[in-house]
Amino acid sequence: MSPTEVVTPPPPAAPERKPDPCIVIIFGASGDLTKRKLLPALYHLVQGNLLPSEIAVVGVARRDLTKTFAPDMQDGVIAGGGVEKDDPRLAPFIEKVQYHTMNFDDPNGYDSLKTLLASIDEKFGTKGNRLFYLAVAPEYFSDIIGFLGKHGMAKPEGGAKWVRTIIEKPFGHDLLSARALNDEVNKVFDEDQIFRIDHYLGKETVQNILVFRFANSIFEHVWNRNYVDHIEITAAEAIGIEGRGPFYEQAGLLRDVIQNHVMEVLSFIAMEPPVSFEAAAVRAEKVKVWRAITPIAPEHAVRGQYGPSTIDGKAVLGYRQEERVSPTSQTETYAALKLEIENWRWAGVPFYIRAGKRMAKRLTEVTIMFKQPPLRLFKNKEGKSDHIEPNFISMRIQPDDGITLRFGAKVPGPSMDIAAVDMDFSYADAFGPSSNNGYERLLLDAMLGDATLFAHRDGVEATWTIMTPILENWAKTPVSDFPNYPAGTWGPTASDAMMKADGRKWRKL
Ligand SMILES: NC(=O)c1ccc[n+]([C@@H]2O[C@H](COP(=O)([O-])OP(=O)(O)OC[C@H]3O[C@@H](n4cnc5c(N)ncnc54)[C@H](OP(=O)(O)O)[C@@H]3O)[C@@H](O)[C@H]2O)c1
């Protein structure tokens, strides 16, 4: 028997949610994201019979890849998992994958793209519906959107039902730039045409936070300041910056991971139950959480940068030695924050967040650490009870997705000795392994016009409002101790000291 079993019968098949015929146009299609994630995800949707047959894909980028793009995407789909080379649906899907060479700042390129899309509508019956996916560096967002507007491509034409755009992160660089970008985008697209994507929200485990909290009666009533001591969110990556020096030098960890992914997870953990799962209702509850976060004191924002080290016997470069990184770089590759949410549910419960590159292991998880019982009945021989561990719920978002509940149990024997034990739920054990990469659900939702799992303008601005003062303060106060943690460790000692000042320590992961 596996430790985790599905005990209810399979639910009845969900009502069919097939989107309208459409063309998915990916700007930046020669990049890593398209081959590794987007095309495999689209094909997983085809395999799941979730798309109509009238779907086409057009990749757009600068290099001329007209001949190689489709076969290259086929390789990406197979490498993405769960697809056999001779899958009978693969060849018909790849036939509808095309490529358009253009420079994003060339107006003529948009004219010829428009002509190409019209010809695809004729050939494949895609009915004029368009999903423009901006898988490009953020400096191109405004240009591309502006050109789409000028060339009459941002509104449905000739009987088409819809035109939508998915915009990749990072959405802005700080509050002012995010506002300016929102203004630019809103000049061309109405808010309900815009899908700001955060791929964390495509993860089953993140969506499951809402199920865990709001579809069960046993957790929600202890999910508040009366029972919770504190909450920890860790988003650790074992890899470094993987050759993306220029991007990382401008972004840094706080912008790259915390402003978006971690704040999204935090909002799911902390929000009130929405009245429904409609986009407006969910987004409203998330924004309430972010707006209730009080300004973060400088001593509650720790930054770090990894230095050289040896991992598994191999020498690893420090951040400052990475390609196209300044040898005196002040960019943070680690950040730890203490946040306070000033509302009735959470006042007095600190949320500790840490995220970093080149950490001891790759893992994203949330720990809800509960208070100790008020009466400590169970004492050891010295008359103390501090050997008893507090209860916690740990939600593993990646890898090894699942949930652990830790509690105390009596050790068999003649005395009342207590040991901590774990009850474990594993996604893979319960539901089997999955090749999905998270983009499936988000691409499908965008094609269906369901924005529940996408960021709204208000949300983006609310999270930048929290992060911008930290970034401004860091820019004003250069650090002298970078690098301050060796690659392959859990970050700088200042992060442990921040916890220690509160009489706590990070949970060992
Ligand atoms: N990779 C990931 O796993 C990942 C995950 C989450 C978010 N994202 C975000 O997704 C976006 C794209 O990521 P990526 O890793 O795919 O980027 P990338 O590998 O750097 O690709 C950039 C793409 O933009 C094209 N491009 C750049 N300048 C151009 C111009 N002036 N005209 C036409 N094409 C131009 C490049 O085309 P050429 O090759 O022809 O120059 C290439 O197709 C970024 O915003 C990133 O932050 C990526």
C-alpha cells in the first residue's frame, strides 16, 4: 500500500472547457522558454483532448529559423516528457507550427505577420482569434504591444471573438516602471485582454493551497493568529544564474523571485476565502493581503550573494566570477524578509521569506508553524517540556510535491515520552507522476478567457509597493561583505540572526 492513497472514487468528468479556435503567436520563440515549456505544454493539452483541432502556432523572432523551427519544436515536445516519437497526433500538430522572422522594432514585420495570420485563418480555420504570448525580455513589452495596436492587431476583426495577450515576468522593475508599463499596455489592450503570467500559479501544488484550506473543514479554523506561531516560505534553487549575467545583474533575487512567485504563494496562504473562484473575487482577496503588509524595516530585509565553493567535489564559481557579471557586483542572489500582515487573521504572526540561488538544494515549500499548547502537561525528567516540537504543516511546492503534518506521538513503553512523527501526502503517490510543467493550465485558461490565475494590474502594483522601498534602500546602502555565503549553503548568517532575534530559527529542510 502506498503511503498516500486516493480514497474517493474518481470525480465525474469535468464539463468540457474547450477554447475557441485560435492562433497562438509567440514573440521570442527562438528562446529557451518556448521550446522547453510552451510547446510541450500546448502539446500536453492536445494529448488531453483539451484543444479544438483548429489551433495553430506561430513563432516570431529575429533569427531566420523558417526551416528548422517546426522540427526543433517537435524535439522540444518530445523532450518535455510524456510523448512518444510516433504519437499519431504529433505530426498533425507540428504541421500547424510556423515561424515568422522579424525584428520587434520593424513596423513592416507586423504587416507581414498580419498577412501570415490571415492566411493561417483561411487554411486552418482559426477564425481570427489571437493569443499573443510575449516570451521576450521586458524592454520589448511596450514596443511589441504598441506596434500590435498601431497595426490593428489588438482588437478582434472580421468576425473574430477575441484577441488576448500573455505577458511574461518581470512586469516592471519597480513601482513606477510597473505603473508606466501598465499604462502603456492598457492604452492598447483592455484589462480583460491582458494575462500577466506567473508560472508558479500553474503548479498544482500552489492551486492545492486553496483546496487544502477551503475544501476541508479541519484546517481553516486553526489557520490564524490564535493558533499559528509563524509562517516560513522558502524558494531555494541549487543552480546559479546559468549564463544569464546581464539579465541577473539588472534584476537580482528580490525582483526575480520574491516580488512575483513568493508573493503569489503568500497571498494564497494568507487570503480570506473568496466568494467564488471567479477572477475578480480571487484577485480582490489577494490584493487585500498585499495591501495589509506593513512597510518592511531595513533590519528585516537581509540580502546575500554567493561566493565560490566546492559542491559534490566540483569547484563552483562565485556570482562575481560568473560570465558578464561585474567583479564588484552589488546584486543580491539571496534575500530573506520578515513581513507582518496587519489584519484580523494575521496580526502578530510573522511571515519569514527566504529565496536564493546556489542554495543547499532546490526546493520551494511553505511551513505553517503552530503555537505550543497552552498547558504543558508532558514534562521530561528535568521537569521541562521544551523538548516537545511544535506541530507544523509543510506544503512542498517543488520538487516531491506534497504535504506533511507533524505532530507528537507517545513512544511505546512505560513512560509518557513523546516523539515527533510525520503524516505525509505525496502527489505522485496519490495521483501518479505527471509530465505537465504548469504552463498547460495557464495557456488553456488564457485561451478560455479565465484570468483567475493571472496577475491583475492592482496586484502587480501592490506587490511592487511592498518591494520598491527595500530596493531603494539597498541601492543607497552598498554592502561591504559580498559575497557573504558560499555556493551550496543556506545563505548568509545575517538571515539566521534575523530569526534568532525573534527567538526562532529556520526550519531545517
Ligand atoms: N526560460 C524560462 O524558463 C523562463 C521562465 C519564466 C519566465 N521567463 C521569461 O520569459 C521571457 C523569455 O525568456 P527566454 O528564456 O525564452 O528568453 P531568451 O532565451 O533570452 O529569448 C529571447 C527571445 O527574444 C528574441 N529577441 C530578442 N530581441 C529581439 C528583437 N529585437 N527582435 C526579434 N526578436 C528578438 C530572441 O530572438 P533571437 O534568438 O532571434 O535573437 C529570442 O527568441 C523573459 O521575460 C523571461 O524572464 C523565462
